[in-house]
Amino acid sequence: MLNDEPMELKNIFESIPDNLSDEFFELLIQTESVKLERIVSKGHSSPETGWYDQAQHEWVIVLQGAAELTFENGRIIKMKAGDHINIPAHTRHRVSWTKPDKETIWLAVFY
């Protein structure tokens, strides 16, 4: 939050869209060097042909639900609530699975 923005109390587990036909991305904070994003998945995965290849490092935590990350080198990370990982910039990865019957809520920090 920037100093000139009004403070507003929100809850990370609320205001989730009823229709999650697509993953939901919500920008929470952005500065010149940091971006904080809430992501809500429900049975979503990255496109089979696509890899995330970000210019910034990404620290991500699963707050609710479960997910699986697959890295280009073949490593698979299964994540549950409370699990977090730091992904260095340009480490190609994808979301290969998220829990289909309950929302998976992620918090991602790009820096």
C-alpha cells in the first residue's frame, strides 16, 4: 500500500467470484520492485504448452487447498495449505494441478 492510499480492511478468504471458469488473479499491492497477488484456482492448471518464465523471483504460499507445481527440469512439488516456495527468476514452471472440489488460494510475491 502506498502512503496516499486509504487503508481498507479486507479478508484474503472472502470476495471470491462465484464463477471460477478461469483462474482468478487479484493484484493486492504493486510498487516499482514488488507485486503481491492473490490467485484463486479450482481445478485449474497451466496450458500444456505453456511455462511461466518470469523476470522476477516469485515467492508463493498456498493458504487454502492444494496444488502441484511442475518445473521444466521434471521436478514436481506438491503443495498444501501452509507450504511455500521461492522460485528464482526465469525458472520455468507451471501449475500442473489444483484441487478440483475446493478453492486453492495462493499468495504470490514477485520481487
